[in-house]
Amino acid sequence: MKISLSDCNFKLRHILFFGIPKTRPVIKEILPHTKSAFTQGLDFSDGALYESTGLKEHSSLRRINPATGEVEVIKSLQGHWGEGIANLRGEIVQLTWQSGKAIVYKADTLEVISEYQFTGEGWGLAPLPDGFLMTDGTENLYFRDANFNLLTTKRTKLRGIPWRWLNDITYVDGKVYANRLADSNIYQICAKTAKVTGIIDCSELVKMCPSNDSEHVLNGIAFNEDNGDFYLTGKCWEHLFRVDISF
């Protein structure tokens, strides 16, 4: 029996990790990414890709052309360390790491219009249909309303083990896709139960963006609901990947 290369790739991509489905992203396109961009968050909305970058005196919010990877607009974030972002109803909300503030921008102009206050650290942020989902580097998922008020908290677990260091996130149809600090996997999490339901092995992407800096890790995940593509990158990576993720 003749087995094609695509058959082999399918079998290799779809395996089990202690009973949890594990797969690998299929690269559809490799775009350029600004190597000085210390990526803390990605968001795809209204046909545009938005990126939040961190580091002192270098934090920013950027709008990127998803067809070319070109940075079209940059808004500097003075006095704060930028973290995760989310677009809800035409407004971009950008977390700060330790300032206790979430900055609100108009999505079309990146003009600052207001801010929210919160307690603790800000790491990842994603829009929900009627609010936000947030991480703070622990195993916790924080569910907030449209005014950023905390509604409930759920602890993420992988086979009963609290799964800490959750970083950038995106939300897709009841599932959370989460980066984990210094981890080459992305974790699919059930938003209802907070249990890890799938693992996406991104080690090949990590190998394609080598660095001698231990902080230049996989981070940044966005979803285009129009075509089902994901965008993935890392801190100071030279590539931005448009990929398919399926189990």
C-alpha cells in the first residue's frame, strides 16, 4: 500500500498525550515580523492584525497589515509595560503588566479614549462575546464583563494539575487557546471547565526563529474568524506565521 506524505503528516499531527489530543500547526504563510517587537499580545479583528509589545520605554500598540506583515501604525505606550490586547466593539483594550491599568483605544485611529483599573498583574487578554478573558501568569482565567468588572475566576488544569504561567490567549467558540511562558506548546482549554483539552506542538516554529536570548519565546496568538486561520509569533521573532490548527 502506498502512503503519501500528506497521510504521514496527518498521522504525525494527530496523536495523544496521556489521553489528550496533540497536534501541530500547518504553516500556510510566513510573514516578516519586526525583530525588535517584544510581542505580548496579538488580536485579529475587522480585517487587521493588532500587536502589543512590552519592555520599558519600548512598549507599543501596532496595527499590522495581515497580508504583508507591514506595520501600518505604531502608538507608543509611555510609562507602562504593554501586555495582552483585545478588540471589543471597535475598541482595543491593552493590558499593562504591573501598572494595574488597561488602556482603551479607538481601533481605527489608535487614539487613547479611556482606561480601566484592575488588581494584580496583566498578561493575556481576549474578547468574549460580552466581555473579556484575562490571564495573569498563574493558572487562573479571569472572566470580566464589558466594563472590565471581574465576574468569575476559573483554574486551568491539565489532568488535574494546575497549569500555571498562562500568557497570551485567544477565544474561539467556547475554547481558549493559550500560550504558556517559555513553553513551545499552545494549550486548548475548555472555557466552561478550564480543563486542557488539546495541545498544539509549535516546536517547529520555535526552531525557525532561533535566538540566544532566553526571553525570546513563543508568544502571540490571534484568530481570523472569517477563514479560520491563526496567527502565531514570538517575542522578537523574525517571522509571523499564518497557520491552520485542527485536531
